[in-house]
Amino acid sequence: MHALKIYARVMSVLGRDRWLAVALALANLLVAALQFLDPVLFGRVIQMLSNSDRIPPDELWAQATRLLGLWAAVGVVGIVASIVAALHSERMAHRNRLKAMSAFFSHVLHLPLSFHGEVHSGRMMKVMLSGTDAMFGLWLSFFREQLSTVIATTVLLPLTLFLNWRLALSLIVLVAINCVLTVLVIGKTQAGQNRAQGFQLALAGTAQDALANVMVVQSFTRLAAETRIFGDIVEQVIRHQFPVLNWWAVVNVMTRAASTVAVISIVVIGTLLHARGQASVGEIVSFMGFATMLIGRLDGLLSFTSRLLAEVPNLAEYFRVMGTKSSVPEKPDAAALVAGAGEVRFENVGFGYPGGPPILQGVSFVARPGTAVALVGQTGAGKSTAMALLQRLWDPIEGRILIDGQDLRDVALESLRQTIGVVFQESMLLNRSIRDNLLIGRPDATQEQVQKACGMADAHEFIMRQPQGYDTMVGERGATLSGGQRQRLAIARALLKDPPILILDEATSALDAATEARVGRALKALMAGRTTFIIAHRLSTVRDADEILVFDGGRIVESGTFDELLRLRGRFAALVETQLASTPAAPRAGQ
């Protein structure tokens, strides 16, 4: 039943092509009917020839002309119907495979970080490609070939009872035995196939993990170890897949033998019936044709079924991901955020990851329009989490966050994120050109605007030294650039976006002192008139902030300007002293 539900969902994906699917079903019905007529007409011709000595030549010729003409017409119409069904099946399958792939890609991109933090990107790629390929195979093979077999077996086979019920019963029994064997094999192999598919997904995730971190793998001499891990998973795939293949191989051999057995059985039974006057020669020949056609088609249906059952785990995983709901749902009537002066307000905000301890508790503050607010504290204190909530990458479990008086849960996500510019602690670049990476936040920017932003970020000169300038590919995650170059591009990207609210997450952490000074001036120009949040570990970088929020254990324990907090001699002052003590000029412990 699980497999049938999966197949029903696959068919539901066809959407607007459902009427085309209905038309293809009718075409398959026609094809099946014409294939059914083929053995009947062949039997009639044989019966006519066997009685030729009792039929006058002129009448024999007339009968032969009618039968052969009808047979030819049936063949031509059958060929045309098959071509039409095959052509439209191909187009429908290709079109909907790409639509399903696009739907999956868009859906996964829109899922929040709570989802992406728990799954591997390599696994998602495997699920997308395997799931859509499985749907493509089902649509194509089913509507091009297998539907006519199903119709012939379930609808037309019982009609043979009207030709000769004794021979028909014999044929039905032979077909039923074939189907029972298939059902038994399905029951034997389903669990093993599911386990094998699980290891197939693990293979994709392991390969993606190692390839995405190839520098770490090579630097720590993990080549042999990673190869061994991959090989161990391959062995698991083989161990679980081979028993499944063995069962299907046995059934395939038995199915092919069944065609010969069926023909011989029809001949033997037909001869006995003919001797009793209960079957004509033409009927025996017709049923031999039925047996050959049906068993042959069932062989193809068996292969189709085995392939589809092998894909059930892929399809189930595809639909499981597609059914995943966002943890930051957008209201159906969500209006666009109206960005005004840029006031940001946290009201008693609390947050914790599902099943985990609280990360933020009772966080309340107001960032006045156009001011710079620094968030400081030890690693894990909750600074970055607070800014993730501001971007609505997560939703608070308590309290609320407002921008210019608008609750973030009431506004459209896209409009919210267009209002906020971010320079991440780790520069994130796509494997595209420098220009494409810069235009991510503002696709309509002119070359002049791009160059101005890059000049302010001290990036234009090094870009022009690249082989293709702004059209130079940066490699996966910007691997062809240095850390400082990647960081300057990230700053230029934020400058180009020109957002009313800015988040600087250790924005200058990868720069040398001289470059940091130049970019610092650009950042000050960018921050002017904007509400800016600065996440900083180096406390010297937040000296000019209008307000500093000191986080500790998920709470704001102090707030004020740099000088005010130093005078308090509290948590912030202790952090400053700790950093000063850890500078290279300070004596090391034990000296």
C-alpha cells in the first residue's frame, strides 16, 4: 500500500498535464485493443486456410482479402497510436521532470536554517536527482508501454472467455501464476531495497562532504581514510543490494521460461480440446498468440515493476522533503515591510533550538534609527543568534521583534531581507564570476555603481588584476581568492545593496591592519544614516559604537558606550582586560 500511495503522488505531480495523461490512457487502451485483435485475426486467417479445401476459390480470395485488409488496417492504426503515445509520453515526462526538479530546488532554498542545519547538501542533491529521475522513468515507461499491458491483462484478457472459455481459463491461470511470483518477490525484496537505498544516500553525502573540504582532507593526510570510509559504504550497498538482484534475476529467468511453458501448455490443452471438438485450429493459434504477447508484455511489466520498487525509497524521500514545512512560515496576507527610519526593537525575546537549552532569554533593547549598536560577549553568548532572529532565519519562542513598529512575523520575508544587508564573519561566495557575486543583492546595478562600491571596499584594484577582471570565476566558495579578498568582496556586496539596516558580523576579521583601516573608512561611510549592528570579538573595533550590548549566557547583562562600560568595571571591562592580556606584547603564562 505504501508503494501505491507513492505512485499516486507521482501521478498527482503531473498537474496541468493530467488531461494529457487521460488522453494517453485512452491511446494506450486503443493500442491494447489493437494488439488484442492481432492474435484473433491471425487465428482467423489460419482457420480460413485450414478450411480452404471446402471453400470455393472466389469466396476464399474474398475472405482472405477482407481479413488481410482488416489485419493491415489494425497494424497501421496500432503503429500510429503507439507513435503518438510514445511521442507525447516523452515530452510530458521530460517537461514534468524539470518542473519537479525546479519545485524541489525552490522549496529547499526557502526552507529555514533549522532544516539545512540537519541535512547534508550532498544528500539533498541525491534526493533531488534520484527522485525526479524515478518520476521520469515512471511517467515515460508507464504511459509509453506499460499502461497498455495493464489494460490488456486486466480488461482484455477476460474477454478471451467469449472466444473459448476453456482455453481462456488456461491462459488466465498461467498469467495469474506469473503475477503471484512477482508479488512474492516484491515481498521478499522490499526491505532489502530500502536498506540499500539508505546507503546510496550515505554515499552521496560522504562524497560531497570530502570533496567540499578537500583542503582539510589533503592537509591532514585523510586521503586513505576517506577512501576507506567511502569503500565501506560501497560494501554495505553491495551487501544489501545483491540479494535483491538475485531474487529479481531468478524471477526474470522464470518469466522468460514462462512464455515457452505457456505456449506449450496452450498447444497441449488446445490439442486435447480440438480432439473433443471443443476448440478449432484458429482458436488454438489465437491463444498461442495471446500467450506469447501477454507473457512477453508481462516480462516487460515485471522489469518495470522491479525498477519502480527499487525507486520507492528515492520517491518517498523526495516527497518527505517536499512535505517539510518551514519553521518560519509566512502569513498568507503578509504585507511588504515598510522601511522607515530604521528603528529595531527587541521585546523580551527568548529563543532555543528545538529540543535544546535556551540560547536567548528576556532580550530587550531598542536600536534607534541611524545608530551603531555593537553586540559583544564570549563565543556562544547569543550575539549571532540575535542577529539571525532579526533576519528571521528563526522565529523567537518568546517575545517579538519589530522594525519601525512592524512585527517581523507579519511582513513578507523577501521584503524583510531586502531591508537588511549583511557582511558575514565567513565570506560566502558562489562559484560564479566576481560580478555575479556582487550583484546578488542588487541585480540591476550598473557597472559604474559596482565599481564605486568596490572602490569604497578597497576591492577594485585587486579585481582588475584578475585574469578576466570582474568576469573572473571565484571558484567554489571563492577558493581562488585570499581570505582578505573574499571579505572585501562581501563588504562591496553590502555597499552595493545599500540597505537601511546593516549587520556587520566580524566584517574586517580577515583583513590586515592597513587594509582594515581603509575598509573601516568605507564602512563608516556605509553606516552613516543607517541602523547598524556590529558583532565583534575584537573589542577595539566597537569603540565608536553608539551603544554596546554585552551578552552573557543569552542575556544582556550590560549596555552603554565604550567609556561608560569601562567605568562600570563590570563584565565588559573584564572582557577588555582579558583581550589586552592576551595580546602578543603581554607576557605568556609560565614566563
